Amino acid sequence: MVEFEYTYPGRKFYRYVDISILAVLAGGVVAVYFATGFALKPVNTLCSRISEIDVTKTGQRIDDFTAGKELNDLKTAFNQLLERTDEVIQREKRFSAGAAHELKTPLTIIKTNLDVLRLSDRPTDEEYAQTISVVEDQTDRMTKLVKDLFAMTALEGYEISDTVRLDLLMGQIVDECKALAPDIHWQISLSPCTVTANEVMIKHALSNLVQNAIKYNTADGTIAVSVRNEETACIVEVADTGLGISEEAAQHIFEPFYREDKSRSRKIGGAGLGLAIAYDIITDHGGTITYHPNQTQGSVFVVKLQKHSLSQSCCAAD
């Protein structure tokens, strides 16, 4: 009797199928691996370029990189971020350099005068008085500078919740400033207009504009101060017939320590912080401040403050 083993023909077929599937899967995995690596190569390249840029290289840009639209858009966005960051860093450097220079100058003057006094064997009362006068003037100069610097650093966390009549406030400012400029001709037009603001801070900002108009005006000049009540905003305008500002300088006048003519400004006084402080306060209140030349001669500053309620804590931390 012959015996034989019966083998189901489909078993070998399925074995081949399983092997084929495993082979295809393995091939697919390898293909995906290499394809993914190829596809992600631009991403890795961009990441590598970005990682090379630190705080000392914010002026650098990623220009020699081209890939798909999404990565190109990412590159453009990162370059824009670098540009804004570099602007902030350069502005901070100018601010620090300006502060150091403004403090160093009066200290140098004081030391020089004291050294000159010390060289005299028997200083006269007149020499003592002159030296004391110089020291007092330069000390006052440093005190004002430090006060302004504190004002700039304190522009955070104050409440904007006072109901302020801008026409009455500007009237007070003009009355206080008239004593500083007895030769100035004043043109006053104040329409009632009310905003929600921090009264102390907004008065400081608007006072800076009026004092600036006095400081850079001409002898027997004119200052026009007005408050207009518009539909949604109060408009404060301070115009003078003074020295004016060049077109180039007008682009920088709200930057700390910027002065168009440093030698002239130093004779007049001030460190170039008044307009910067005014700008920060007004923008913190949600308003705007702009400059344009006076039609005849001099400068015009226009402040626009919305009349809607801004009850909030300014510059509060997130």
C-alpha cells in the first residue's frame, strides 16, 4: 500500500504572498526613509542656519537659501524678526551711549573746574563763587537728566482711569509756562474735550511739548496752543515759530537722546528726552503724536487722544 502526504497547494502560495508583502513593506520603509530625508534636507539646512545666529549676529540675514514656498516664507519671517530685533538692540545701545555721554559731560566740567581751582595757591572769593556756580549748574543738569531717565523707566504699570478735561489741563500748562517765557506771544484756543487718562502722566507729556516750543522758539516768537473736540477724539496742537526741524531729523525726533544740532541743543539745554517721553506716554494712552513744519516757520506737534474710555492698567505685564 502506497502512502503519500497531501500538501494543500495554497499554503506555499500564501507563504510567497507573505514574503512579498514583507519585502514590499521593507522596501517602502527604506524608500520613505530616504525620501523623507531628502524632503527634510532643506528644513535641516534652514534650522542649521538659524542656530548659527546669536545675539551678536542680529545684523546677519539668511539670504542664500531657497526652497519651497512655505520654507521661503519662514525664512522671510525670520529675517524680519532679525531686523526688528536688531533695531531694538541698536536703539538700546544708542540709549545707553547717550545716557553715559550726558552724565559724563557735566562730571567732566565739574572736575575740570575743581582742578583749576586747586591749582590756585590762594583762590579768591570770586573764583570760589564761579566754581560753585558751575558745580550747581552741572548738578542741576544731571538731576534733570536722572529725573527724565526715571520717568522713562517708570512708564509701566500706571492706571489710566482719570477723567481729564484737556482744555482745562492745557490752560494750566500754559499758565505755568508763561513765567518761563515772558517775551513769547501766546495764541490760545481751548474747546472743552474730555478723555480718560492718567492725569499726571498726560500732563507731563503735554508740558514737554509746550516747554519744547518755548526752548526752541525765537526771540519775540509765537506759540499757538489749541484743543479741538472732534467726533471721536480730542486733538491737542502746539505750534511755534521757532528754529524748526529738518526733514531728515523729523524721522528721529521721538528717539531718546536724539538732537538735530547737538552743540546748539547743549547751549539751549536738555538731553533730548522730552519728546521721547511724550511719545511713550501718549502711545501708552492709545493716542498718536505727529510732527509737521509750521506753514510760516517753526514746528507743529499734534496729539490725538480717543474720547472712549481706556480704564485699564497701562503696560501691565501679561
